Amino acid sequence: MVSDASIKASQGAINNIAMTVLFSIILGFTLQLITLATKMLGGMAFPGVAFALDIFGSVTWSILVCVGIGLGTIVMRSGVAVAGILGAIFAPIGLVAAKSVQKGVALLLGMPAEGLTGAIVVLGLIKAVEYGFLGAMLAILMKRDDRQFKRYVLLGLGTGIVFGSALVFASLRMAASSGAPLTSAQIAGKTVNEVLFPVGCAIVIYAIQIMSSHISVVKEET
């Protein structure tokens, strides 16, 4: 028979995944609003219905990446290496899934659909290293039971600045070589998104860690 401890552990894991999905949806939506505001301040006109493509893509990416990191750090409480591997695996999967969702939504709306190109391989590799690193570092903080909010923020910010710079540079080079260079508004929006997303993902993991610990304490007391 399944023990009560096993049942509680399974319920806790399901709750943590559900909370990660919810917070990831909020993160993806919020970051797209910030990115849009940045682009419009840079002179870009409101994209209209096309903004829906960015929303769906951002939310898909956010869910897969944050859930992947959450699985390795909070749910499975894996070692640093495993947490890093999960982050590295889910990042390119999330990128491809986000692009695929954007293409599907574009087709449904009768809009031109941008297909997957060779550029996604380069960006996927960079993101795999980025979120492999972030997952491993978050696992270290959690193994130390470190609950200092600023450390999670600084970890996410440092990760975003280093790898975000590489991603923006790669995007600039690839866009220029394709004959469609990015505008200043697009560059600003992409920079903000790439720098802030790791911060948001780290905050999601921190919030779930604190909430799950609080719930466990309340259950023990009752």
C-alpha cells in the first residue's frame, strides 16, 4: 500500500508544478507587456493583433523553462548537475515550442507565419547553456536553504546580462546577414526581455520555495 508520506509528497509535487505553471503564465504575460512598452518607447507602433503571437510564444516559453528548472530544484530536489541538465534540456525545447505556437496562432489568425530557421539552433544552444547554468545555481541556493530574495534576483540579473548580451549580439548578426537588420526599438525590446526573464524565473522558483515551505509548516501544525 502507498504510505501517507508518499501521497503527501505526490500532492506537494503536483501543487508545486501547478504553482510554477501559474506564476510562469503571469511572468510571460508581464514580460511581453514590458517588452511592448519598451519597443513603443523606442518608436515602434502598436503591432495590433500580431501582439497575440508574442503573448502566446512568451507564455509557452515561460511555462516550459520555469517548469523545467522547477522540476530539478523544487519538485525532484535533484543534485546540481541534474538541475542544470534539466534547465539545459527545457530551454531549447521551450524555444522551439514557443516558435511553433506562434506559427500556429498566426495561421489561425490568417497572418503570415514565420517558420523555424537555422538561427533557432544557435539561439537554442546559447539558451541551453544559460538555463543550464541558472538551474544549477538555483539548485545550489536551495541546497543551502538560502532564502535571501536579493540573491535570487542578483543571480537572475547576472545570468540575464551575460547571456542576454550574447543572445542580442547573435540576433543582430543573424538579422544583418539575412538582409533584415533589427530596428533600435526591436533591439531595446529584445534586450529587456533577455535580461529580465532569468530574473523573473529565479523569482518564480524563490516564491514557490517559500510558499511550499510555509504550506508544509502549516500542515505540520494542524
